[in-house]
Amino acid sequence: MAGLLVETLVVWLGFWAVAAWGIARLTGAAARGAEGRRVLLVSTGLISLAMALLYLPLRWWLASV
């Protein structure tokens, strides 16, 4: 069980990093100052949370099959 939680955390952090890079590249938010960084942080946080919430039940289901 601990291994599954560690794996999920690693995947979640990976999703966060990819989402942050993608949003920064597509919107140029990093170049817009403090407001852009806040938008980038909130957007990537929401995307990573959604990805983790989708990944975790799927991973648990696959582990039980």
C-alpha cells in the first residue's frame, strides 16, 4: 500500500510539472509578472489535482484486478 501511495505521489508531481510547462508555453503566463504566475500556479494545481483524482482510482482498480 505504501508503494502505491509513493507511486501515485510521483506520478502526480510529474503531471504537475508537465502541466506547468505546457501552460507556460501555451499562454506565456510566466512573462506576465506576478498575476501571470498566480494564474499559472492555480491552473497547474487544478490540472494536477484532476489528473491525480483520475489516476488514483484507476491505479487502485488495476492493482486489484
